[in-house]
Amino acid sequence: MEEIVIYSVLSALFLCLATKLIISRRKNLHPSPLALPILGHLHLLKRTTPSNTVFPLTKHGPIFSPKLGSRFLVVVSSPSAIQQCFTTKDVVVANRPRFVMGKYVGYNYTNLGLAPYGDYWRNLRKLSTIEIFSSTRLNMSLDIRRDETSRLPHPLYRVSVDGFAKVDL
């Protein structure tokens, strides 16, 4: 009987600590409507055109944080807040979230698309702008790119003449 009391007290303490940890972690975020435990705010998404608002923006102010799955977003809806995000707070919003894929497939975030903002990313961007995407380099590879784009549809067309077929990409 005493074991049941001890286990129930320990589980109640664990639940209290877990909820306190979750609530204290959430204090730094902007307000948002109540979220479902696993789905987050996915149930609030509307199927509308991109020009319409996706979330109800007027309730929670110009900045709020919806949760999509396990990731939090920051939605900025007022022009003055957007200007502040991209002028004074631009270094803060320049980083991307770190996914496991970037570590293993992107060679420990050394890829230009996955690298965090900093000296390494700026160096990669400078090198790609000068060496790969400069007008002289693009003109040098024009014939190769033109040849590859003209060759691509022909095998697909030949396979699909008889109807549907599997295509090995």
C-alpha cells in the first residue's frame, strides 16, 4: 500500500515539474491560440489562396507564434514590425532551424543552403557568387546547360508514348 502512495506522489511531482518546464520554456514566445498536443495549430490552417490570411491575425497582435507540429513559427503581420525584423533584428532572423538531415546529408551543415549565418556562410556566399554564378561562368556553361535541358524531355516522351510508365530518376 505504501508503494502505491510513493509511486503516485512521485508521478504527481513528475507531472508538475514537466508542466512547469513546458510553461517556463514557452514564456519567451509571443502569444498564440491554444494548440493541440501533437498537431499544434495545424487545425487552424485555412485552405485559402496565398493572398488571404492563413491564421486569425487580429486576435493576438502584430506578432504571434503558432506551432506547426513540433516547430514554432513567428508570424509578423504589421509593416512596422516587418521592417524592424529585417533592419535591426536581421541577424536574429537570418538563421535557419537545424535539422538532423543537415548534419548527416549536408556534411555537418557545411552546405550553402544549410550553413548557419556567420563568417563561414558569408564566405560560401561570396565564393559562389564570384566563382559559380558570375556572368562569365554562366556564359561558359551555356552550351552544356542548353544541351542538357534539350535532352531531358526526349527519354520521358519516348517512354510515355504508350501510356503510363515508370521513370527512373
